[in-house]
Amino acid sequence: AARAGRVLGHDAGSMRHALGIAASAACGFKENMGSMVKPLHAGLAARNGLMAAQLARRGFAASPDALDGPQGYLQVMDSEHPTLESALVDLGTRWEIVQSGITVKLYPSCAATHPPLDALLDLRRREALDADQVDAIDIEVDAMTPRLLIHERPRNGLEAKFSMPFCAAAAIVFGRIGVDTFDPARIQDAAVQALMPRVSMRVNTAFGAASPLSQARVTIGLRNGRTLTRFADGARGYPGRVTDAELAEKFAACASQVMEADAARRAWAAATSLERCDDVRSLMQLLVPD
């Protein structure tokens, strides 16, 4: 990347971006959260996997011990297990997607924001709050969350997805968190900007000790002196918690970006009756925008 950038005449700013992209192409890491490279991680993984399969089909050969050899993937990544044996015991008989279920991200932001957002939105609905009533918002989280939500004052939608102050303020101001919440106009909304500095986040060391779920406690201090508190043990989108209505609302919100409401309803009806679908192409046709 450095050599190519030099040949292409990059200035210092462009070279910095090129090196940052190249670093994630090597492995993928959280420092790029809130940048365009974060969603690129999945694309790079898919591209590299497809390229590997295509090369192998054409006779390109690798070491047969590339994964678990003495200098293979497990060793390089300092794996907890030195061999693949434990992973192969139930291969083909145990399916993670069935046993653990599917977690649905009800909000288009980092998953670490979801338990606090559930609590904030519940309190806002229950108390019919508006931003003018709120003096301060204190959010207690587990130790991992601050390592994920790294943008205190986001400058754009990508950073805002990894910002607890923005997500919390937006939840109170708008009463919902959707795709359009991360539009530039919403980020610069005067009420959101006024409330963000009054949002604090701190680690509660007790969280995570007794539960494997991501936990949070939200405390809202009102200008009239009242205090509202709500605890979240995991997110509402976790398996077994999300309702059919919430799923339908999430699908409609995403589909509305590319198709009309009637088309989205037909697609949702087909998707929720997938077990009775004789030919998956009929579902795919409904999912393609006009």
C-alpha cells in the first residue's frame, strides 16, 4: 500500500487512509470502527474466501496443514486450542444457527448500544419524555462496551453508529433509532447536539460477572428532580425475545430504502413462509427492487 500510494502520488491524508485500509485487509480490527472500513471487513472476507475457492478450483495449491500446522493459522493467531479436534467433534451434526438462534439488530448501530437503547426507549415511551425535560443521562455498561463505542462526538453517520452519546441523545429526541437517524441532518440536529454532552458512560464491573449477556443500566435525571432508572440484561433482539411485529417493522424499515411498501409486504410474507416455498427463485424475485 505504501509503495503503490507513492507511485500514485498520494498526499499524506490519502496515504494514511491507504495504510489503514491495508491494515484491515490483513486481519480486521476494531480501531476502524466508525469508518468506511468497518463494513468493508465483511466484504474483504467474502472476496478473499471466493478468490480462494476459485484459485483452488483452478489447481492452485496450499499447504495441507495451513490451518493447524506448527506455523499455521491457529499458532499465528495464538488460538486457545492448538488443534482443530474440538471443532470437528460435532461438525455436521450441531448447527450454531439452530442451537443458539439468530440475534436481530433492531437498531442500525453497534450492538453494544442496543441494551441501553432498549432501556432509554422504554423509559421515553413510559414517561412520555421529551428532550427538554432531560437534565442528564448516565449509562452503566460492561467492560467491553467502551472499547467498541469509541466516538464521543461523531462527525458523520459511520462514527455515530459507534457513539453512545449520539445514540442515547437521538433515542430521546426522536423516539426511535432507524436508518435515517444517521443522516447528516439528524446528527447535526440542535436538540441532539445539546443533549449529547449530558450523556455519560461508565463501566460497572459487576456487569458480565453473573450473566453472559451484554448488560446496561440507564439513569435519566430530569430537570424537575425526578430520577428514572431501567436495567437491561441483554438486548431485545436476542433469540427468543424479539416479537413478530418487531421483525416485520425492522424488515419494512430496511426494505423501504429500495422498494415500495406493497412490494415489501409481499416479500415479507414470502420470507416468513419459507418452509412452504417450492422454489427459492420465487422469493428472490420478490426481493429484487423494480
